[in-house]
Amino acid sequence: MLRRLTLALALCLAAGSARAEAESPNVPAQQTKPAKKKLGRVPFRVVKLLPETSQALVYDQDRRAHVLVSAGDSLAGFSVIQVEDDHLIVARDGREVVLVADPRAPQPVAGSAPDVVDPYGALPAPAPTIDPYAPTAPPALGKHGLAPIDPYADLAPREVLAPASQRESLRGTGVVDPYAAPRSSEPVVVAAPEKAKPLEATPAPGSPSAPEAIRGEVLTVSRRELESALADFSRLGKDIGFTRLPRGVKLGTVASTSYFWKLGLRGGDIVTAIDGKPLRTLDDAASAYARLGSAQKLAVDVERGNARGTLRFALK
């Protein structure tokens, strides 16, 4: 009897559980949120922020060049959202990234002339991507800890000393080349030296061959035309040919038909300062270019030969 009661109780509990599962509402499975798309690698680094002009100087690792950007520009698939005093905000695929000036980014130094690329210009031919911040790998060593030797490389000459007894017997005598041709007994004819060429006189000031005098009057120029001529730094460097000097920037060939000839610049001029501020580094050039947007006047200090002067402009 007890066994029958236990079996009946178990059947009732099983039926109640099945009825509860049938009457319970269907609960939808928990939906997983789609993973956010990764931004991936940011292929540029901030070199310097220019808050006074809302611009930033960044280094593009893929193009290996410096680029001057402002809010609204696009660079390497990222959109420049905002330039602040101490950081730069860029965005891609609806996600924003805050970048600060990176001390590891290549800094323009005196004696070097890195290209500043116009972000709206044509892209150069693709080059192999090189990370300038990657550590330099040491040379691979062989089994015994020595660098491998190329068996096909040119052999460097090796100096071999004669025995000590032979070196002592030759002390105080001249070294004779055993493979040299035998000397002739004929007398050697020596030509008389040519007459020395006289030194050319330095042309006097005002003569046709003297350097052109630096213009002194104020020249009125269009601000738009000047900014357009200075916008493409890469092309400007190739056309004129800059040479970095400790005291400024030396200009190469300036064609008589170019816009800079009309401004009064000549080939060989050394531009030492703009508006009284020295011009030695890429930062100096970027700051001078940024000031053109609001400047009413412009003064360029120039050295030409032994003369110094200032080219003055009124911007309209």
C-alpha cells in the first residue's frame, strides 16, 4: 500500500510540472549586442598643436611626411573634428579618438627639410610602410655568436707584416714597389708652370654685374594669391630649392616669370626672419604661414650678397 501511494504522488508531481511548463509564456532568448567595429591602427601622430589658428601639424606614417590639418579635413580615412589647445579629436565610422602631441613623433630639426604635404594634393606613389618607432633589429648571429659572412662579397685588402728580421734590415731605406715598371734613364722633361691667372675684380655697386639692390618700398599684394603660392610646400621646395642654414633659409633658382620674383626675391637670397621672428625650423615656417590669415602687413628680412634689407608688403 505504501508503495502505491509513493508512485501516485510521483505521478502527480510530474504532471504538475509539465502543466506549468505548458502554461508558462515563451521567454525570448537574450539578444546579444553587436560588437563595435574596431577602429584599427591610427596611421598618424600629432607633432604640434597651433591653437591660435585651430590647426595641427601631424606626421603621416604611411606617406612619411608632415601634414598641416584643421577642423573638417580628412586624413588617412579619419575626419578631423576639432583642434583644441592640448589635443586633437578625429573620428571614423561614428567613433571619436582623442590624440595628444606625441614626443616620439619625428620632430623637424635644424639641418633637415621634411616635406609638408598638402592633404588635398595628389597622392604620391605608394611606398613600403615603415614604422619609424619600431626598434632596430640587431644583426642575426651565427651558431658561435658571430655575424654571418657573405662568401660572395668583395674581399677587403688585408695588411700583412714581413718578419721582424726583414723589417729591421730595411729600416731607413725607401720602400720599393717590386711590380712597378723599370725607370728609364732618359731625363724627365718638366713643363714650365703656366702663368698664373689674375684674380677677377669684384664688381662695384651699381655696375651691370653687381647684385640687384633689395627693394625698399612697400609692395601691395593680394592675400589670396600669396596664400595660394605658399599652400603647396612640397612643390614650392622643388621649384625654388630651399637650403637650410643656421641663420635662415637660402633660396635656389628663382625664375624671372615666377610669382616670387615679382615679390622681390632672387636666387641666392637668404631669408633670415619673417615679421621679426627667425626662420630656422619647420615650426617657424608653419607659424608664419598661419599668421597670414589675419596679418595686414608682412616684413621679410633678406641677405643678398653683402647687403641686408627688408622686403615689406601690405596685404589686402
